[in-house]
Amino acid sequence: MTVSTIRAVPFELPHARIYLDDLFEIEDLLREEISQLPDSPQVSFEYLIGKDLLITTREELSEHGEYATQFSLNMSDVNRIDSGRGLLIIYDTIKPQFHAPYVLEHTEWALYGEVTQIFNRRADKLKVIADSVSSLFAWYIVICPCVLIVTVSVFILSNAVLVRLSLAGLALVIAIFSLGIVSLSSARLRKNRIYFANVRSDYKAKLAKRKDLLARLAWALVGMVLGIVATLITKKMS
């Protein structure tokens, strides 16, 4: 008799900030898989924003605009056990989740892999790193103050130049490490999001805002230079 371990299908996804392109790609993937089932059911999807705003069409979702940090993609087929079940769930600070429909249990692993790839494209890499090295924070809080106290004490009490230089280098390393820890700490507070816009249109909007800001700064700089030149000319003529 052979004994085999059945691995449970994971459900957590990478921290990410996704767009409607990604959401609709996942939705189309599920729709295609369901259409290949024998006597495939007619299904539709609905979108729950926050806890109380339910949207039933892509058009309305696109018109909603901005973004959400809590979101759920649900199936709305009332004749199936999957009805109302959260398939793709986005939380603000904890990892998003994907749960394959019960009718697609035979393809759970493949679906999870494809959805994970989509999220990897938009992964918040700094937040992912911060989560993976979370144990460093606890060690840092305990060890760093002790090391700093010892370093400062020895630096004050010692007269040897070499010792002082070594301690100064150690203090610099600790400072750099501290900046890294602070950056990772702030990254852990970053929220997952779904933007209710296509990635290209969102990028174009951000690029237009950036260009407008740069143009304003350029004109302000030109005005300042002209003002300085006019002031110098006036002083010379007077």
C-alpha cells in the first residue's frame, strides 16, 4: 500500500495593487473554464466594494473611478452553490485571497497558479520583502538599542583613535540598517488596492499630471530668474 500526502491548494496571493485589466483577466479565465464544463451553467459576476456597495456590471465598475482597499469578486448564479461566494478578495493590509469556484475544483491548482502570475505582475515588492523578514523587526527592537548604548559608552570612554574609528564605522552601519528597517516598516503599512481604471489610462493620467507639475516648476524657475535679472539691472541703472 502506498501512502501519499494530499497538498491543500493555497489561497493567499502576493501583496499587490491591481487594475481593472487584471480583474477582468481573472474573470474571463474563470468564465472560460466554466464554459468548458458539461452542461455549463450560465454565470455572471458581481463586485462588492467595501462592505455595502454592490456593482453588477463592468461598465458601472469602470465608472466608479478611484480605487478601493477592500474588494470582492463574487459569482451571482443563484442556482449554484458558488453563488455569492467571494472568489477574489482584496484586503487592505493582509494578503489578498483567491478561492476557486466549487464547480472548478478539478482545476484549482492551475487556476491558482494563473491568478498568482497576474498578481506577481503588480506585486508590491517592498511590502512582500517586509513580510518575509518580519522576524528582523523583533530582533532589531531588542538588539539595536543595546548595541548603540555599548557603542556610545565605549566611544566616550576610549581614547584610542583606531577604536573610535571602528565604533564610528559601526555606528554608521547601524544607522544605515536602521534606515532600511524604517523603510520596511513603512512598507508593511502600505495597503493593497484595486484601481478602477485600466493600467494604461491610469499611467497616462499620472504622466500628464507629472508633466503639468514639471511645467509649472519650470515656469516658476524662469520667473524667479527673470526677477533676479531685472533686480540686478535696476540696481546697476540706479
